[in-house]
Amino acid sequence: MRLDEFEIGLEFMTCTGQRWRCTDIGRRTILAIELLPDLDEAWFSGPPYALPEMCFDEIEVGQAHRSLEDATRSALEARRQSAHPGYPHGAIETMMADRRSRRSRPYPRSGLLRIDRVDSDGEILHPFAADAAEDSWQIRVYLPFCQQFGAVPEAEFIQLRPATEADLRRRAARAKTNV
């Protein structure tokens, strides 16, 4: 969804199937309460609300949908329009296993792992986990166009700009000329 599609009281879903009700709209975010199925409707009246209001940023707003059908249509349309090559099954298995194996020292800034970045060569870097070094972190990345894994020091990774659809299109065009 887009921010301008929200209004106070609008019910929507997230990709996890949770239902929410919008309680406030900001310039870049919304607030919402989760509509827990085991609670009486009285729990959802306010403001003030008896339940905690959660903040949804621009990424989370973009992943919200009015219904399961809207979510499916949106995913199909996004896939059709995007230049992103997707993730092979083996890469997803590796990323998930890698994330599960990092239990000894959890990464404290997990929000950094939500945003793909583009390096100075135009390569797209998809962050998926972090390794603790002595006094720093290494961000584990997957390069979807090369289908390779790598690592970038956190201090360098945060300096890279977020990847855009235009970056994906440039990288896809470069991949086609190298074939």
C-alpha cells in the first residue's frame, strides 16, 4: 500500500497474516494496533488504546495490504515490473541456515539487514546476517546478479546508498551485455 491509501480506522494485513487497524498517520509512517482475534472489540477502541500502537515505516507500509488477494496481486505485479533476478532455492536455504546459526551474539542493529545496498561498481548487495568480529561486525551479503555470497564491514556497508529499482535495471542491463 501507499501512505496516501491509509486513513484512521482502516484495517489491513501484513505479510505474516496479522490484521491491524490504523490509528494515526504521519508524513512517512503510520501507527496501528494489532487486531488480535482472541480479544473483544472493546480492546480496540481509543484513543488512548489499551494495546500498544506499533509504528510502520515506509518499508512496512509498502508491504501492507487490504486483503490476501491484494497481497497476491501486488506480489505478482512487483515481480513482473522489477528487474530483480530473484533468489534461487539454494541461496535462500543458505541464507536461512546462516541466520539461524548466529545465536551466540545477536546483531543489535537488525534494521540494517532490511535494505539492499548498491556498491561503487553498481553491484546489488542483499544483507541477510551479521558476524561479530572483535570490536566490529561483518555484514553477510548475497549478490543476486552474480549468485555469490560475501561480507562487508558494517562501517562500509552503512555508507553505501540504498538500492533502487533504477539500480536493479542498470545491473540487469549490464548482466545482459556480459552474456
